[in-house]
Amino acid sequence: MKKTELKRIFEESFGFLITDYGFILVSSKSESWGYKLVAKNATTGIEIIDEFREAYIEIILYRLVGGEIINNVNDAIRNGEPILGFGLGWVIKLKNPDDQIKPVYEYGLKSPFYDENNGRKNYTEFVASKLKEYASDIISGDFSSFPTLDTMVKEYWKEYQKSHGK
């Protein structure tokens, strides 16, 4: 797929961030590994990362600090500080654990994501719809779920470390 086609699909699928939530596009870049789009509005930053090899679109939502995106997960876990950004998967896990977004291949060959002409577009629009459904509060600047998400991520990390002998 041509880089310009991929950019068009992403900008169309996630265009509601601009029209409905006042986001501005900070960067949009195609790489050999995938595609990354970064946008922000007055309160919220968002990274949308399409990893081709993983066949998965990752979305990370940030509470802006001084208008900037700060990825502090590792430091926050280590230092007991609040985490400033969470993956959409965590948000969905909090609100409806049965509705997680999976990599394309887990939906099977008969899914609309394997359509030869529109598979990537279909999957991108599907992920965008999940963002709208589960994170409209966050992209509107309501971070009231962040303390609960912070606890969830830190508890997960603690259990992971325990089970891996660290």
C-alpha cells in the first residue's frame, strides 16, 4: 500500500478527532514497520500506531502536561507517580472487558479485515469506532478514569514482576 493511501485512510478514519474534539495533527509518519499519527487538543494527546507485523493498531491517550505529551509509564511505576497515558486497551478493559480489540489475524480470514481492497480501511475504522465508543470522555478532557487505570496498570505490573521472579 502506498504511503499516501495509508495516510488518507488514517486521516479519514480518525478525522472525527479534528472535527468533533478540536485536535490538531502534530505528526503523521510512515515507516518500514508501520504508521504513526500524533495529535492533540487543549487537554489530551493521542498516539495512533499501526504496527504492520503485529497487524494491530495501538492507541495511547495522554493527559497533556504544559501542552505536551509525556510518556512516563516506566518512571511512574518505578517512582509511584501518576501515569499520564494509557492504551485504549486498558480503557476498554475498565469499561467493557469483553470487547477488547484484537490483532487482525485473530478475527479470522472471513472477517472484513481480510477484504483485499478494503481490509486495512475496515480495521482502521473499526478501531476508530472503539476509540469513540470507549474514550470519548478522555478525548474530551475528562480524566476521571485515570486513577483507576493507574491502579490497574500498576497492579498488573506488580503481578507480572512477581510471576517472572523480578
